[in-house]
Amino acid sequence: MNAVTKADLITVDDAFEAMRVFLEAYWRRGDACSDDIAVLLGFLNRNREASILPLDPAQYEDWLDAVSVVVNAS
């Protein structure tokens, strides 16, 4: 297991990108076979340098809702 340092305190935006990277790695390990994950990754894709929301902005809103649930539960 990798040691986690400053990553313990990342922004919500960075956490969104980490989730996307995690899903893409999972999809690739599965020989990129899951069409469902491929579609989701397409919706989550964005240009972070240009501060552009994902292709489907509702996905980011859903992400913020999920973050709110977790934050308010603790």
C-alpha cells in the first residue's frame, strides 16, 4: 500500500479527478471490456487545464452531492 501524505487533504475537484483516474485504471485492468464504464468515463472526461466541467456536467453535480453526503455523515 502506498503511503498517503498531502493527498489526505485534496480538493473536491482533485478528488473528482482521482476518482476518474481510478475508474480508468480499473477499466484498463479489465481489458477495457466494460461498455458501462467506458460510457461513464466518456461522461467524466474533461479538460482540467481549461477548468471545463465534464462532458456531462450533471456528473459533476452528482459528485458534489455525493461529497456532501459523506461530509455531513461524519
